[in-house]
Amino acid sequence: MFDIVRRRYWYFGLSLLVIVPGLIALALWGLPLAIDYTGGTLLEVQFKETPRALEPAQIRQLMAEEGFPDSTVQTSGTDIAVIRSKELNEADKQKIITALEALYGPASVLTAETVGPSVGAEVAQSAALAVGAAALGILIYIWLAFRRLQHAFRYGVCAIIAMLHDVLVVIGTAAIFGKVFGWEVDALFLTALLTVAGFSVHDTIVVFDRIRENLTIHRRLDYETVVNHSIVQTLDRSINTQLTVMFTLLALTLFGGDTLRHFTLTLLIGVFSGTYSSIFNAAPLLVVWENREWVNLFRRRNPATA
């Protein structure tokens, strides 16, 4: 039988190796917020018969020459350019369209949306409140669901810690990708983040539920053994369930087009992290808490009885 719990500090250390670089990137560069949160203009332009392939670098250079150096440019397919810039008025939009048509031929505007800075700040605040409300709701739900167990509150707290692990992995990755690849955090990122939180807690509850069952069946075993046995029993189920989701997300990331790639890749990273945290972090944290290992500077003590 795999002794996952005995090597718990190795897994905690691996989590830190993944999270810390993301936190450093977040502190240095911050999240690359899109116009959904900061305010600005989204311009989506489709070219009818372009004589050359669309090049984001060339379009960014054109935007800089027109007076908008901080613009981000993506392409969708072979004939659509997606431009995000600071707030543009109608004259600015027309000037940009004219310059683009000089390069790539006749074009039509598919989308021209402008979000004010105050609206963007309100959306960012609502996003933070949504994540906080989700965490509080999950904590209360798990506490009530496991209320017949001794120290039921611990299960909710450990599930939230595992969820925060996945949230930090996703946010840190977004900060790094924003600096390296020029990606931006938009409204779809919040959707992906909340979905990752749901997947993480869902898998964690499966493990915790098996612990609850085994605590009544194996009364003579110590708590650490019961927890490890429960993890191993649910290991196949957890991996198989999450792999089906990850294969689907991988296919969408590779073949779903540029408009979906950031969203699906964020989900893919989050679901993988959620699978890891539910197996190697959430349940082992219960053992750490049960043994009060922080008293001895996290050195292993004799296993506590179930």
C-alpha cells in the first residue's frame, strides 16, 4: 500500500516550489488585468481579403505609431485581429481601422466595446467578493456535512487550504504568463478560477467522506493509518475522474482556437493542481493537525489514535 501520508512534507515542499515563484511574479509584476477590470476598449476587426498573414507584432507596432503603445493584440484564425487598448473615441477607432486597412485590405468591425475605469474597478471588487463568498460557503457546508465527526471544523479548514493552494497556483501562473507571453486576466479568468475551486473541493470531499466511513469501520487503527488508507482507496477514482476532464481541456487548448485557449489552459492547470492538492495536501493536513506537529516544529510524532 502506498504510504502517502508518511511523506507528506515532501508533497508540501513540492507545492511550495510551485506556488512561491508565482507569488514572486505576482509581487513584482502583478496580475495583467484586461480592460474588463481596468477599463479600455476592445476592438475586434475582421479582414475580408487580406493579402498577407496577420502578424500581432506588426499590429502592435502600428498601434504604437498611432499613439497607443500599451495595446495588446491577438489573432483569431487567419482573418480576425483582437485589439485591447486604453479607451478609444470614435476618431481613434477610425484612425486605427484606416491604418489596418492600409496593411491588410478592407476590414469590418465585429466588436467595439468600451469599459470605463469605474466599471472595471467595480468588476474587480465583485470578483474578489465572489471568491471570498465561495470559500465561506464551502467552509460552512463541509463543517455541517461532517458535524458528527470529532473536530468537524478541521475538515472545512483543510478543504479551504487545499482550494487556496489551487487558486494561488492559477493566479501565480497567470502572473508569469502575463509577463512572458503577454496574456491578460479577463472575465473568463474569474469563471475558470471559480470552476477550479469547485473541482478542488469536490475531489477533496470524496477523500474526506471515505475517511469518515473508515473511522467507524477501523476503530482500532491510528488516525494516520486511517487517513492514508482512505486516500489510497479513492486514488483510482480521483485520478480517473480528473483525467477525463483534463483530456477534454487539453484537446480544447490545442484545437479550440485562440479565443478559448487562455480559458481552457487556465482550467487545465487548475484541475491538475486540484487533483494534486486533494490527494497530497488536504488529507495529510488533517494528520498534521491531529498530531499537533507544529508543536515540535513539524517533526513527526507518534500517530494519534482514531
